Amino acid sequence: IQVILKTTTENVTKLIARVTELHPYEVPEIIAIEISAGLPAYLAWIDFSTI
């Protein structure tokens, strides 16, 4: 199962730590892809919707 989680740069470290804590694999595949551009309204939604 592939899961895509969206967050801000500021929250990546916390997200990685939490996924690692919960994931059953010893070394889960966790990667971060930086957004270089996007629909401004969508990027604002990400900022608004993430903790």
C-alpha cells in the first residue's frame, strides 16, 4: 500500500518520526518531495490544513 501524506517543510521531521514509530517495517520507505510550484490556492490549503 502506498500512502501520500502532505505537510509543510516545518512539519516533515515530526511526520517522519511519527510514521517511523507506527510503521511495522524496520526501515520503511519514507521520502520527501519538495514542491517548487503549484496552484496557489492548493498550496495555501496545505499550509492551512497541516498541524
